[in-house]
Amino acid sequence: MNPAPSTPRWSLLHGLAAGRDFEGYLRRRAARSDPFAVGFPGFPSVLFTGTAEGARELFRAPMALLEPPRPNPIEPMVGAASLILSSGTRHRTDRAMVAPALHAARVRVLGKVIRDATLHEIHSGTTGSWRVGTRIDALAAARTITQRVILAAIFGSDLGREAEYGSVVHDFLAAFTTPLMVAPVLRRGIGGFGPWARFTAARERLDNLLLADIAERRRIGPADGDLLDLLLATRYDDGTVLTDTELCEQLRTLVVAGHETTATTLTWALYHLHRDPGLLTRLLAELPTAGDDPAEQARLPLLDAVCQETLRLHPPVPIVLRTVTEPLRWRGVDVAAGATIGLAVGVLHSQPSTWPAPHLFHPDRFLDRKVSPFEFAPFGGGHRRCIGATLADYELRIVLATLLTEVRLTLDPALALGRRPRTVPRNLATAPDRAIHFTRTG
């Protein structure tokens, strides 16, 4: 039997180190042992694994033994009714309800919506001009594109309020700062002022938008089987339906989680491609073989490999956490009921035995091999694998193909020649620690 790893002392210092370079911090902890313990101020200790064997044990554990940890750092953002935080029968029912709208066949129908959202950003310049010679913030532009896509999946393609949602969601995400996420003690208002008051006000503005669209859909009836239609039609075994508050929390989760992670991955993909002119040239030569057909673009092998390698190096959600409901023996350690275990995805994706030269961006590694879901898990795994993974994968490929076909970009010199930005926690996902800018050159 392996002894349980000890939680590091000086948890505040460890928390600061993780906030500066989260994935690097986890890799350093993992170098000592597997599993390894991590503890930050205000949260219970977590026992992590970063190996394929550990991922297999976690993802194959009986459903009843694992549930999302509570209290959860993201609960103020998504709400207690969110699919991310629900468990047991409620989670299975809610997941079965949402799944048809995110099935591969339905996602493929969104191909034109995804392409049009990308072209709209290029030609309308929602986040700024895309004229030749203009400097572009990649993450801001990517968020605009992916937000239009998720709004179309939820409300249909004729919402007409994308710009209004864009402004409100931007304020909502900006208001939920890292200190609010990692330090629950800060979540209190001070006479209506301060960070927590700003966040709750931004959340209320977003909820008011969502509630207005829920009320309008109830008034006019079903549209075309979008996500909102499915949620409104849900009936639980006891005959109850989702309340407006529960609907709002589900939609808030979908709006935020359904665009932020993909936008970050798209930004990293553009960054790496424009750091490697040879690779970019190869991909530009491949893209014309698919024309402007989204379904054909999604099948292109090098484009697929670029997207997979980006997700390997930069998993947008870098940890998978589960609370154990009954005593469990995991990774040779006896884990008590109520304890939290997890997978460090970035550590898993940097195992040299699976990924030679793991810190290099090398998409060709995906061209000649198949990887198991226990070696490559950018969307988690098991019965709680991200329900939007199919949409995220498809969207990433089509947006990237459309951008590279329509425009020519040059990465800022400091980024093209300098060190790679660090990955830091931000809201529901991670992001580069500094803005990634391009200049349009064609």
C-alpha cells in the first residue's frame, strides 16, 4: 500500500505559484509522486493523478461513487442547477435532455452557422477593424465568433441580439476575477460596492437577458428543436419541469462554458501555427482540397492534427475533480468518503512515455497513431465527459479553416520570437497570461 501523499505546507505560497503558472505548478508537484496532493487556502486538499493508469481508474469508477466537489469555485458563475455541478439522477436526466442538441448529426447542421459567424467577424469587425494593416486581439475576436455559435445552438440562428449578449457576457466574465474564484471570503458586498457587488450586478444583467428570451419562447412556442426548446420540454419522473431559475442557470452555463473554452483553444492554435511557417504552409496547401464545405474541412487530417495538438498542449480545463461519496481505493491509496480526487490533464498530456518531446508543438504525432481516452483527455472522460465536446471539436476546425482561408496574419514579433506565454486560470477555463496579437497582412 502506498502512503497517502502529504498536502504541501505554506498553502498560500503554493496558491500564488499556481496562479502564476498553473500547469507548470502541477507538473512540478507530479514530478515528486503519483498520486500527488495539492491544497490551496479555502479549499480542501485534492489528490491528483497525471498518468493514463490513474485516468483509467478515475473515468471507470462507478458513477454513484463520484460527484462534483462542493463548494465549487465556479458555482457563482454557473449556479447550483448547472449540468456541470448536478449529480445523481438529476445529472443523468439533464444530460440526456441536452445531449440530442449536441449530437454529431445536429452539430454538423451548425456548420454553415459556424462559417458565417467567422465571416461576420472578419467583415463586420465586431471587436475592431480587420482591414489590412490592422492589429487584432486574437482572443477577443475568437470569443466573438464562438459566442455567436453557442447563441445559435441555444436560441436558433435568428436571435438578433448577439451584440447585446456579447457586451453583457464580456462584463460577466471580466467581473469574476481569479481572487473571487479562489477566495470565497471575498464573496461579500460592501455597501453595494467592491468586486463581489460588480460580479453579482453583471450576473443579474445576463440573467435578465436570458429570462426575457425564455419568456419570449414560452409565448411563441417551440422553434426548431434548439437547446432552449429541449430544456422547456423537459419533464422529470415526478412530472415537474425546470423552473425559470433553473433554466437560467443551465443557459448561463451553456453560454459561458460553450464559447470561452473554444475561443482560448482557437487563440493558441493560431499562435502556434504562426510560430511555425513550414507547418502553416503545409496546412494552407491542404485547406483548398475541402473548398468551403464545413463537413469536408472537419475531415482534413493535418487540420485535425493541429487542433488535437493544441488541445494536448493547452487543455482549456486543466483539471478534472471528483468528490468520493464512499470510501475508495484509488491509485493504491485509501481515499475517505468526502475527499476529492482529480486528474491533472496537462500532466497527463506531457508524459514522455506517451508523448516524446512533450513540450514541443508537433501535430504530426497525431497523424500516425491513435491515442486512448486515458492518454488524451482534453474534455475529461467517463460518464461526465464534456457534453459539448463534439461541438467544440467541429467548431474549432471550421473557424480555423475559415480564418486561414480568408485572411493572412502575422504574429507580433515579440510573440513570434519570444517565450511562449504561460497558461493561467481564468473563469471556467485557462488562457494565455498576456494578449496574443496579430496584424492582418492579406
